[in-house]
Amino acid sequence: MREAKLCPKCGSGKLDIQTPGVITAETQTLVECQSCGWKGKANELMAYPLDKVAEGLGSGLTDPATAIALEVSTNYMRLLAQHASQNIGLAMIEAGIISSKDGKSLARLLRAACLGAHAATLNELEKIQQEHQDDRGRTPS
């Protein structure tokens, strides 16, 4: 199975793989993430199965990086709903926002809360990655 290699810190595929003149083992090949500045060895990278990318490309996407980002984003939304919904729902009920008896409205509010958390997280991640890029571009004074 073919795999895309991603940064283990931020999940970016923007990697600078510093291969010496001779091909070396993954344990010797140095890598730097262009998004967050992480540095390590190639064997520390996350592997992402390209069959997932192919599924994304089959849905009309043309860019593999976009397909990977969409899959990661979709998976994050699923995990948010799976792991956070109960606590968010309890907080809404305890705060008096909604009654536990209004299941239909509670489900809508939970979806909205998870979507909001999802969007806010991805927006903040983009800002953090930009700050890391800006920091790396500055020359020490």
C-alpha cells in the first residue's frame, strides 16, 4: 500500500526531506516540516494511506493535499461528535440552554457545537502554522 508521509506534530505534508548524496535508511534521513518547524527523522513521520486520498480524489477533488486535509478534517469532526457530544450536551442541560426532554433540539445544538469547535480549531491551527512560518522566516537580531 502506498502512503503519504505527514508531520507527526501538525499533520502537514509540507516536508523538506534532506537526503544526503547517497540514499540512506529512514532512520538516517532528516526531515523538517515547512508548516510547524518540526525536525526529526523520516521514520518518525506519520503514514497516511493513499487509498483514502484516492477516495477523496474520486469525489471530484484534484489535489492530493486537499484530499488528505479533507479526510483528516472529516475524521476530526467524527471524533469530536463521538467523544465530546455527551459532555457538551450535559453542559447545555446544566446551563439551562435546553431541556433533556427536547431530544431533537438537543441533537441540533450538539451538531452546531461540534461544527463550531471543528471550525474554530482548524482556524486556530492555520494561525499557529502561519506564526511558525513567520518565526522561521525571521532573522535573529
